[in-house]
Amino acid sequence: MKILFASTPATGHLNPMLAIADILVADGHEIAFLTGTVFRARVEASGARFFPLPAGADFDLRDILSVVPELKTIAPGPEWLRVACERIFVDAIPAQNQGLHESLEHFQADIIVGDDMLFGVLPMLLGPREERPPVVLCGTSFLHWARDDGAPNFLGLPPATTEEQRRQYAIIADEHDANVDQPVLRSLNRVLKSFGVRPVTIPLFHSVIELADAYMQLSVPSFEFPRRFPSTVHFVGTPPIIRDQVPLPPWADELDGSRKVVLVTQGTVANHNFGLLVAPTLKALADEPDVLVIATAGGRPVDAVPGPVPSNARIASFLPFEWLLPRADVLVTNGGYGSVNQAMSFGIPLVTAGMTEDKADVNARVAWSGVGINLATNEPTPEALREAVRTVLDRPAHRMRASRLADEFASIGTRSAVLRIIKRLVADTDEPQRTGTTEAGRRSARRQAI
């Protein structure tokens, strides 16, 4: 089988795509990748064939402000989100779609596997089914679907528990729809019109969930607010961490079990100001003799972390998470979806503090699911961090809940779930010629079968 992966050029999107590709390579399939040029070396090192995104989509989201400079002067909120959606996602659709078609000309894929924010697949999904291979998308963020309580996404609102909350959420949702969803939809539909396909009537992030032939959410059901999802959605756990990407640090033998290990990270996107979370965590735990603090700079230089490094702290630009996570007792994070799910899969409780991008909603799920404490701020104080970390370390509730979610991750069987979904879709591709059934009937049958 030939499989074309298409990834938004951001580390948090590419990493799970590479891990899923590893599963398919081990099963004997041929892989090609369409993504940003900055990731060429990583893709080719995996053994996959590389196709660069065309100009207009070939950027580096590890530095989001270099892609959308106007975000520097916009405060976090609805305007920031609208501009980010239009500039990063909608404006890139023509180039992404061009890249998909050009890649398929040189690599005749049996199926496309993309991440949830590569909206260049939308013209394909809205066009004639017989003119494209099946499309599977992977949820690398929280599940962007309508909530039963009416709350909009991206605001970090927990599930409503009272009628008064529902009324408040309805007002907030109307404002969000007017200021974010509808302007983005107007921009999206102007782009889609140029492709000659029908307009989208639901929010941008909802559309790919509904339209994909299958949507593999990289988490477990217990980490999602309960509601009914489209039949496209399949929870597949989190893919295995790619091993041996970086060597063990020189201080590896210090993780010998004599001290509790607290891992702190700001991920690979919101990591241009380590004064927000990494530095305050180092300061917060500097006087805790039973704690060893491990900080990763997400690829940035270690000297970018401001202030003195306490004697009980170790810092590295990158760390081998397959080695580190089994030794960690707490993860302190701004809420990157991949890191949070990897931690839960190892039964690690969390302390979270982040409100940008999708992090407010990820961290709301951390608190709601019971796997950790959400400080609900971009700039937690050392005092708040120390209290939260000590609570998670010293009391069993969050650790026990994280352990139960680890069991849920283990019960899914990510490898078998991914292979089953992809193989079934490819096997059903020729069904129209064999059965003469309608496309709507075929899509429904495929989804139910998966």
C-alpha cells in the first residue's frame, strides 16, 4: 500500500504523523510525506519520500510570529484567534491543495493521512469522491466538535453543570460565532468558491471531522467532554514515541528513584518566553530536597531559560521521552496536546498553565478528567506552581486518575486500531464498481464497519 501523509508544518503535528507512519512502515507499506521544507531532514531520516509544501504554505510554525507578524500586536482573545485561523489555515488552503495534487502525480497513493489542521484537503473532501483516494485525518488537538452545553471551543470552558451556566455559555457562544466563526467561514468559503465546490456551513475546525472518511482522535474517550460525535470519529490512543531521536543526557543516572522527578516543558510552539512557565517552575521547586526538576527547551538553546539554574534542576534542549516519561512523577506543561496525552498514557499526573492556541481547552480537560491541576493562566506564580506540584506529588487522587487513563490507553491498542481503519478504507475504495451503491450509502457503510 502507498500512503501519502500530509502534515501542517509544526512539530506538534508532524511528530504524531511520523509515529503513525512508523506503524505503517513496520507493516510493510510505502510512505511519502508532504510538509514544510524545514522538516525535510526529519522526514527523510524516517525513510519516507519527501514532498515540500508549495510557497504559500511552506512556513515554519515553530515560530508562529514569523508566519503571522500581526499577532505580535494582538492580545490573546477572539481577534487573535480569528487572525490566526485566517492567516495560518485558510490562506494556506490553495497551496496545500496544490501540494496534495502534485504529490499524488508523483506518488500514486492509495490513501491520504493528514493532520486535523491541514485544511487543504477540504476541496478534495467537498469534490467528487471518485476523483480522490480516501482521506483519514488525525486529531492532534482536542476534539473540535460542537458541545452539548453550547460552549464554544478555544475558551477553556468546563462543561456546564447548571442552567445558569448554559445561559451564560449561550451568550458567549453568540459573541464567539459573530467575532470568530462567521468571519473565518466567510474567508473559507471565498477560497472554496474558487475551487468550484459547495460552501461549508459549520465552523472550520468542525468541517474536517464531519467530512473526512475517518477521523482518528489521538486520545481516549475519557479525556473528552462527553457528547455525541460523528460516525467518522475513532479514538485510537496515542502513537508510540519514536525511539532514539536524541541520546541520553549526561546526568541520566541521577534519575535513580531517590527523588521525585518533575518534568517541565513549554512544548515547541509557545516556548519563546521561558519566563512564563519553565523559569517559575525551577524557582518554585528550588528548595524541595526530594525533587529533581527536569526541563526541556523544546529544541531551543538551554541558555534561553532565564535566571539561575537551581542545584536540583537539569535542563536540555531535547530529551528522549521514551526514556524519561516512565521515570517522571509529574508533568508541568502549558498544555500541548501531544505531551499531555503521552503523559497520561504513562499514568503521569499533570500541572498545567497555558491559555494560548488550543491550550485553554486541553487544560480544561486536564482538570475535568481529574488527571491534574489546571492553573488557568499563562503566567503562574512560583507559589501557585509549588502548591500545585506538591498537591499532585503528595496526594493520591490525581495519580490514581492518571493511572486509570493509562489503562484506557493500553486497552485501545493504537497500532491495531490505526491499521484496521486505514486498511478497511483502502479495501473499500473499489466497492462502487463492485456493488453500484450510492456514495452516501458507501460512506455510511464504511464508517459503521470501521
